Amino acid sequence: MEQGTIIDATLIAAPSSTKHKKGEKDPEMHQTKKGNQWYYGMKVHIGVDKDNGLIHSVETTAANVHDQTPAAELLHGKETVVYADSGYQGIERREEMKGMAIGFRVAMRPGKRRALPETPEGRLEDLVEVAKAHIGPRPFAWCKTRGPNALIRG
């Protein structure tokens, strides 16, 4: 059986207001753009066991840090395969990942997936991408469905 980890990141929005006692913004918080929307806050990066859904690694960064930056810290070292969304494209070429005997299964970018040809090969590639999207648990979905204050910086 493969030892597998799913790595992912999510934004935790924080109010950008300075209307409090100190009158200043938190220096650990930054802003970032996702799609056409701007967010201010932090990111939580997690490593989750692909089979049982247990979170084994958690890192927090400013919102403007790329998802791949803390990826090496999210691995426990016994993985043979790592699953990730399209934000991790090219992770296998990062310096800290070289020399690791890990198979990276990274989702295709949405625009590239939409451009797949209407051929048997294109449909097969689309089915592979659907399968990648359905592997393992969805810990952020679980957290975020518990209400607007489910992920709060402590």
C-alpha cells in the first residue's frame, strides 16, 4: 500500500481595519489576490494522510506566500505519493523536493483541462483529472462548513 499525503492551503481572512486600541495592522497578516478578489489575512497549509484523513502537518504563513513555499514541511518523510491541487504545478522541480523518491500527482490547471481535445485520449485525461479531484478527505471543506468562525486565528 502506498504512503500518501494530500497537501493543500486555504486563506483565513482577517479584518484589515485598524480601528482598535493599538491602531495598527497585524504585521503577520498580508493581502493577496485570488481570482479577482483581494483577501487580507493568513494562509493555513496542511498535510493530510490520504487514507484516513488525519492531519499530520500544519503550517501558517502570511497570505501572500505561495502554496509551494512551505510544502516540504508538510511531508512526514515516508510518502511515496503526494496529491495536490493545480497551485502546486512544478513542485517536483523545487530544490527541496529534488532527490526525494515521491510521485507527485498534481491537478491540471482549469484552463488546460477545458482545452482538452474531444478525442478518446482527451476524455481519458479528463477522467484522470476527475479521479485526482476525488482522492481522499476534504479537511478544509469540513472546517469551513462549521460556520463563519470555524477557522479563527488564535
